[in-house]
Amino acid sequence: MVRMMLRFDNEKVHEPVTSQVILEEKIPLNIMSAYVNQQGGEILIDVDSEHAERLAKAFRKRGVTVDVPKLIEKDEVKCTSCGACVSLCPMNALKYDPSNKVELNEAVCNGITCGLCVDACPVRAIRLLG
């Protein structure tokens, strides 16, 4: 799976761009999060790797900005495994491993629209990217 951030400007939010691309390209996608209003918006999606490039091209053709972000980064040296981030993560992307160290599962992280763990980390071992 590839995670993509779709950014729509204030003109594109009044057009059914997302549904048009899904119907025309016949590519299923999973919407992880969305925030759209009259000024613009962002939709975070997951799509199968084999279709990612074709889908990105279709959105870009319609004037949508497409980014493939790395969401958050955890500094293993700074992290004390205190768990402040674990308790706040709505996606369960941060969990304790069997040795009681905090581990990050980037595949389920929604960091680019969430970022709760960044503010929660007392030693600043987590940062947003992209």
C-alpha cells in the first residue's frame, strides 16, 4: 500500500474530482482522513502499490497536488519509551514491543493530519515530516 496526500485548492473543492478519478480509473482507495472546506482541503488515502502511479497521474491531471509523505519519524536514541505517545495514538501506530520499547508502525500512522504524538513526547523524539 502507498499512502498519498491529496491537496485541493479553493476551486477544486467545488468539483467532484475524487469521485471522477475513482470511477474513471476504476482503482479502489481507502480514505484515511479528510478535511475539506470552501478554502481547500486535504484527503489522505491508501492505494495498492501497483496502482499508485496511475492514480497520482490522474489526480495531478485534474489540478490536485499529490504528495507521498513519510509521516513521522521516531529517534530511537532520544526515545525513553515512556509511553506518552502510545496512549494518545488514535491509529495504534505506536505500541510497546515485547521488550517494552515503543515501536512505530509507519503503515498505519496518520501523522501528517494528526501529530498528537509529536506534542506528547517529553523528550522530542518524534517529529513530523513532509
